[in-house]
Amino acid sequence: MRAADPSLEHFQQAQSADIDYAPGHGHTEYAVTRYSLDLDYSVTANLLTGTADLELVAREPLAGVVLDLQAQLAVSQVEAGGMQLPFTQNRQHLQITLPARLTSGAVFALRIRYTGFPQPLDGPWGSIGWEELTDGALTAGQPAGAPTWFPCNDHPADKASYRFAVTVEEEYRVIANGTCSGETAQAGRRTWIFDQPEPMPAYLATVQIGRYEQVRLGTPGPELTSPVQLLAAPDRLLSKARAALAEQDRMFAAFEHWFGPYPFGSYTVVVTEDKLEIPLEAQTVTVLGRNHLGRKSRRLLAHELAHQWFGNSVTAAGWQDIWLHEGFATYAEWLWSEAAGRQSADELGMEAWQWLSRRSENLCLVSPGPERMFDDRLYVRGGLALHALRRSAPDSLFFGLVRSWTEEFRYGNASTTEFLELAGRRYAGTGIDPAAVLAPWLVDKALPPCP
């Protein structure tokens, strides 16, 4: 399918408005390739002291660097190659003057020391970022909460590898992205070290702190690529949490069949003692509140696991394409319900269509605007768009497209246009135009007939 195809132009025109989804967050003049974060956190005082080592590459000539960092974290020092650099800090940015102008393509490193009392950021999406729990802390970064706890380039298209070394009071456990590679204890405090080699954007970085017991889940078999499955929960909730995750093994097998191999080496579910409004998504980690362990929450477990493929491994190039995360994760709920012998995808699609039919039709999925990025209608309509595409052709064609999507863009970023171009190639010669099938769902505001 060529970029000049009228169907593609229809989508591109719908996204042509210059909308800033996270004002002031993210910078295109450089990229961060690695973060190494050494954090010391006092749970009792909510005091965070950090050293952030960043490896960067200039995308254009640079005399300085602007990083995203909230003002409650005061920077005390910035270094490069042992040399202290001048800097200024305002409400949401750290501005650093480099010792010499860099050419495009130059690789350089920064060390930033900071301390403060982290607070969540209030925005159109609610409270996000570093949050205190009743006894511990969590981070909820989507879409712009990362700067509440470390200096970063906070844009979904800037992916980097990570190392975390987090020190807390000895009675607490730390969970972060990736694999725990070690822990040490000294003078009543314990340091936990995690490595996340697969690249991720800053909003998916996470640190979870609580009085957690950790156990291993799953019985890996030949049908699985065998990721390490872990559960971290307060001791009194372990049994209930195990029961809530009883289907996770079968869910992994089904998702790998539909979506391709699990993209990471581990998967950890954290259950907090506190109630949470919604589950929280991070790369290799899902965070549930104690209120998410009932039978009615089973769909949420499928939704959050699916994000490891759709959102974490394959990340939208910009927030205007967030339906590529939430539409796929919603459709994964329906697919899993069908595979588990509950409601079929057709039945759930009909219920979703009826729910949408009773609501206003003023949402364009490929350009929802910042206030509607997490609108329930975006999730549901995105799921229906994929169901319509699936029902337009044999299942083998649809799931072949999905597996090609997760393989071709693994660990990268992708847009709606790139999804349509891939679909056009996969459906070539079938007489089916995927863009024409999807346009009424993704671009037009009027509700199409139920697929």
C-alpha cells in the first residue's frame, strides 16, 4: 500500500492538527540511550536522593540539553567527564550548558545529583508519577509522570536501556523493571539492583516499594518461551493473589500463540496493600490494588499482560496513536474471554457496540486530544476496530498481521500509518483494503454498524 493511497491520506489528514499531548515533555534534539539510576529513598520521610547517569547522543548540533524534571527535586550538581557544568532549573525542566558545542551524532554522558520530596503531578489524566502509599510508594508514569522521580527525556519515542539501584529501609522490598541482579544490606538499609536491557520510554520506568513477599508463579512448558513469572504482595494477600492469577499460565500460552513470543525475560505482578483506582502498566511489571483480585477483575489481568506486547515492546510513536496500545489490549480481553470459555469476542463486541451507541460520537481515535487519551470510548472503539478487521477475513490473515506487527516493530515505535502500511502488504491480493475497513472506526466520529 503506497503512502499516496487516498485511504492513508484520510488517516494522515485526521492527525494533521499540531496537538501537544504532554506540553513541555520530550525533546527531539537528542536521544538518551541508557539511564543508570542510583536512588536512596526514605519511606518514613518521603525523601528521595538520586544520582542519574545518562548516556546520550546528539541528533543535531548542541550547545545545551534540556531534561524533564519536576522542581520538587532540586539538582545540586551536573557533571560531564568529571567537569561540573552550569545549569538552571525551573518548574519542569533542567537546563544544562555543555562545555563545548557538540556535532550531530556525538555521544556524551551526564551525571546529575538531586534530592527532594517527590510528589505526583496533577494533569488532565489525574494524579501521576511518584505516589506515597499507606506503607510504601509506587510510580505511575503514563503518560508524563517520570520527571517526578528522575531527570529524563519524557517522550514515548525516546527508548533507552535502564539500570536501577534503589536503597530503602531493610523491611521493604523494591520491584523495578527487568530482572533483579542482586541485593545488599548494610546498617538497616537494603539496596536492590535491577537491569532492564530491552529499550523502554521513560513513562514505563517504575519503582514499587512495599512490605512485599515475592514468590515465583507458572509452570513453564514447551509451548511457552518461559519468561520468569513473579508475584509480589503483602503476606496476607499472597493466597488471594495466587488464586486471582491462576489463569496466567494459560493466558501466556494463548497470547504467545496470537501475538508472538513474549518480548521480555520476566513478568512481575505487584499487589499493593492499598486500593488503586486502576491497575498500572509498566514494562515487565503490572501493579494491582488489593481491590483488583476478584473475579470481576479477570479481564484487567488480560488487558495489562497484553500491554507487554502492545505499548511496551511496540510503543506508539506519539500519544495521538495510543489506540494502538489500548485497542489491542482491550481486544486481548475479548480474545481471552473466548479462549477461556466465557463470552465470545462477538458477544463482547456487541455489548461494547451497544454501550458506545448510548454515548456521544465526538471522538476521533487517531487524534483524541490529551483530555481523551484514556477515554473509555477509545479503548472500546479500538477493540471494535480490530474486531471489524478480524471479521473481514480469515483468522489466519488477521493473526498473521498481528504477529508481523509485534515482530517487525519489536522494541521500537510505530504509528497508525505504519500499521496500515503493514496491513496493506499482508492483505495484498485478498481484495480487502484494511484502511477502508478501519477508517470508519478510527477516523470518522459516527458509530459504524456493529461488526
